Amino acid sequence: MLITVEEILERKSHPVIRDPEQAPTHDIHETLHELEAKGEIILLRVPEPYVEVTTKFGRTKKIPIEHTWHHKSCGQCGHIPGYTASIFWLHRQFDLDYVDPTDQTSCTGWNYYASATSNAAAQAAVMCRNFAAAYETGYYPLIHCGTSYGHYKEVREQLIHHKELRDQVRRILGKLGKPLVIPEEIVHYSEWVHVMRHRFAENQRVDMSALTATVHPACHYYKIVVEDAIYDPDIYGGQRTATVTALLEALGIKVADYSTWFDCCGFGFRHVLVQRDFTRSFAVLRKIETMKNEVNPDLTVTHDTGCVTTLDKSQFAAKAHERKVGVPVLSDAQVAALAMGAHPFRVVQLHWHSTDWRPLMNKLGIDWELYWDEFEEDLEQIRAGKKAGITWEDAERPVINV
């Protein structure tokens, strides 16, 4: 028996407090300004232009539109390159100023969540070294990975409340010749996508109104330091994050609900390494098969590296056991790029995804074979040594016009 949306919300919803004064958590912004006034930190402020959004407990959060320093994701670059490429491509379509840094390191989230072999000072120093690198360029960090985003929010809380930790980190950074920098806001790329959604819709070239999608929200976005996530009263009565869902609605996609919306994708860091059978079974049984049985969507959309990887790749193994799978998994940035006409292979790079995306392309009326042949010509030139690689000039302008 299928559960209704109303029953899900009644069973699973958490109260959203719209009065910031009644929020059950401490607003760290005042403390940040106090630490700056004491000379303990450099406060990296959100540059203009920015958009103000409302978070879960009614607080205001600033999301920069440009002048951003892109903190890339190791998993995106290694497993889902079209994810990162789509984020950059979207910026370029609006001639937005940004920096793709070459001196960024990993956030060390894998160390923290998967092995627990590090220590607080090392974790915080890595974070602050990256933020100092952004500060030195004059640009503001935009975090691509949900894990980095959640991890940095936790580390920032620790730094703010523990002077001993700040002193340890300051000594480490001093050896690198860098100051202790903490951003005014920790901003996830999907929050930038969220505030840009109407501009994407204004430049939409592909009609997506025939699609039905499900949304998987990233745990490290909305479950870690929950007061920092964007909530909107128009999205499920304000009981769920507005990111992803609001974008899909702006692009004309029908968003359907399902009973395990609140569940993790199954990635889990440590057990994806040592208990991969658990990860795969959780992703398929709790998420994908539930979506198939209750909604049968054309795609599911999420906003984190691990979520796209787990939900996509786990379906390949499940096919061998005749499980009910076959839901393409894309990030919100890839969906937005496709909607605006990005090349499905040069930019969105669907060929890196395991689950069959061809039915989705056919339903959108996109002649993917035509674009694949065109893409193959690029590859032949690269293999022959006539071309170093696919450049932004190759992928710069929209190509799909349905």
C-alpha cells in the first residue's frame, strides 16, 4: 500500500522555526565578528552581488553570484567529471567571474569520516589553508562537494568555540605563511544553483515538462549543521530543503515524492570501503526500488558527489540480481546544463554514468547519437595527437535546440 505525501510529512517532518530568536542552535555570526574584532581571525565576507536566502530556523544566508573560488570535489573530478564541468559551464553562460584554483587540496573528509585517524587540529588546518588560498586571490569559496560542505561547517563550529584549537591551527598556518581565515558563510554550489534557477529557466532550450523526477537530498547538506540549509515554505510546507526541488520545478519538471526521501543513499564512507554489499543493497532496496515502485521516475536528481556515485553505480551490480532498477541519476547542475542546451558528452558527460541514460535523452527529444558521433570526432583527433583535449571553446555555447 502506497503512503501519501501527507502521511510522510506527518511521520517524518521536523518543526521549522521561522523566528531566529527561537532557534534551538546558536547563531555563529555574532561570534565570528567578535573574533574578528579581537584580531583572532580574518573574516572572509561574501562579495557582492549576492542573494539572501532563508535557512531552516529563519536566519538569513548570503549566496554569492560571482567572484567565486571553486573548491572542487575529488569524487566529482575522478568519477563524475560532467558534474564539475556543468557547474563551470553554467557560470560561463552568464559570463560570471570565477577562479578554478590549482592550489586547492582535498577537504580530508575521507580521512575524517572513513578512518578517524586524523585529529582536530589537522582537519581544521587543512580547511583554513584552503580558505586562506581563496582569501589571497580575493575570491570567495564555493564548495562543490556535500561532504566538504558538511565537514567544513562542523570544523568551523569547533574553531569558533575552542580557542585552544584556534591557537593550534594558527601555529600550523604560521609555518605555511598563511593567516587564519574563516568565511562568513559556508556556501554549497547547489545553493548557488538554487538562487540562479530562474535565470536558468529564462535561458532554457530543452522542454523538460514531460519528465517526472525524484529528489535525493544529501545528508551532508541538510543533516549536518541543519540550521545552515535553505528551506522554503513553498517546498513541502517548509519541511524539506528547497535546493534541487525548486530548481526542477523552475525547469518545468514534475517532482514526485516517495516514502524513503529522508534516507541516506547508503554511501556512508567507511562501509562503502569495507562493506560495499551493504552500500549497494541500501542504495537499491531503500532508494531506487522504492522510487521505481512508488513513482517510476524518468530520473532522480541529487546534489552531492557520493550520492550520484552510489545511486548510479549500485544499479549496475543490482542488474545481475534482477533487481528493479534503471533510474538515471544526475546532479542538479547537470540537469540545469542540459536544460540550457549543453552538449550531453562534451559538458554533461553522460557516458561516465553507469545507469542507462538513453531513454531519458529520447524522452527529451535529444538526438544523443548525433552528439555522440560529434564527440567521437573529438576523441579521434585527441587519440591521433592532433588535439590536446576538449577545450572550453569546444563546449562554450549551447548546442541542443529541441
